[in-house]
Amino acid sequence: MNGLLALSRGIDWINLKIGRGVFWLVLAVVLISCGNAVIRKLFDTSSNAWLEVQWYLFAAVFLGAAAYTLLVNEHVRIDFVSSRVSDKAKAWIDIIGFVVFLIPLCIFVVWLSFPYAMDAYKSGEMSSNAGGLIRWPVYLMLPVGFILLLAQSVSELIKRIGFLTGDVPHVYPPKASHGE
């Protein structure tokens, strides 16, 4: 189990660094969006490339933050259920969710999207908009984002199993009191 926990820590470290880096992409999107709006209003001109950069960066933020969100346990949960069960029951629910739903979904999306991104790269696919950008970088974000999410799912699975076996002391943050 120690080797798997070391793997889990490595995956967590990578997704923590990527997740924190994605924060800066949010700033870039805001600055580009504001700059584009100001230029459009002041000079009555715009560029499809700048609009597409915003979309590309938004995709990078969303896909890059998915694994980080799972890492920091801020993903969507059914609080009605999870607030009423023990941490051990939550760990079993998570294990089933990872094994039956999330891991197969990630594998399926990577399997479908990677060839699509490679075809766009090989063909040099460009945006159909005037002044648009090449498309393969944004297409490649899909399999990369889901590979990161897959890796984090495996890490979380390892931690949940470690929690159930007693090798990991806790995997859920303490419950907040109602006064907070």
C-alpha cells in the first residue's frame, strides 16, 4: 500500500501544481476579455483570434481545474446523502463512483478525443472564422484534461481504500458547524 500511496501523493502534487497554475489562466481570460471589449468600443475593431483565445483559455481553465477540484474535495456531491452517512460509507460510495462511473468515463473520453486531436494536428485544422486560430491545441485540451482527471480519480481511489484499511487517517474535511 505504501507504493500506491506514494503514487497518489505524486498525482496529487502534479494536479495541485496544475490547478494553481490554472488560477492564472482565469486572470488571463479576464484581461483578454476586458482588453478586447475596450478595443472594440474605443476603436470599433476586434479580432476573432482574441475571441478564440478566450474560448481556448476557458476550456483550459475548466478542464485543468477538474482534477484539482476533485483533489481538494470541492466536486459536486449529493449533500443530502453524504451528510447523513459515516466517513466509511462515504468512502464506499466514492469507490463505487470512481470504479463504475468516473474512471470508465475518463477512459472513454480520452479514447474518443485523442485521435480527434491528432487528426486536427496532422491536418493543420484552422478555425473557419477570419483571423481564427489553429484548432488542435484546444482539441488536445480534452484528452489532457481527462487524463489528469483519470489520474486524480486513481489517486482518490487509492486514498479511499487506504482510509478503509487504516493506512490513511482521513480523506474528508471535518464537518463545519452551523455557526460558520
